[in-house]
Amino acid sequence: MSEADNSRSRLHELAAAAGIAVDWTDAHGVPRTVAPDTLHALLDALELPNANAQEQAASLARLRAEHDSAEAPALLVASVAEPI
């Protein structure tokens, strides 16, 4: 695997861990992938440094640590027109 492929793979792994869908199929059935520049901008907006392999690894480690330490949110089930 080339360095460019490794870089793209790391970026996609970080984006997926941040909840960003990298690949999708459009309404015409054409597979699409988010451009790297767009992923960098989205990750920057989420305050996840990603300019190089070291930043990507640190951001991924931070996301994993946050995920591992987070409690599951409480689940509240309600019915329409009934008080909660």
C-alpha cells in the first residue's frame, strides 16, 4: 500500500470514528466518497487535529478514550399525548 493510500485510510478511519460517513451511494446508484479536503475541514470543525499522521493518531486515540469512558445515555420512552 502506498503512503497516499495509508494517509487516506487513516483519514477515513478518523472520520468514521468521528461519525462522518465517508462513502455513500447517491440517488442515481453511483458510489461516492467524500473528498479529503472536505474531511479535513469537517474534522477541523469538530476540533480533531488531522493535518498529519501523528495528529490523526492522537485524535483517533482521543475519540476511542472518550468512547470507552462514556456512559450510555439514558433511554426515555414516551407516548404521544401522555405526560412524561
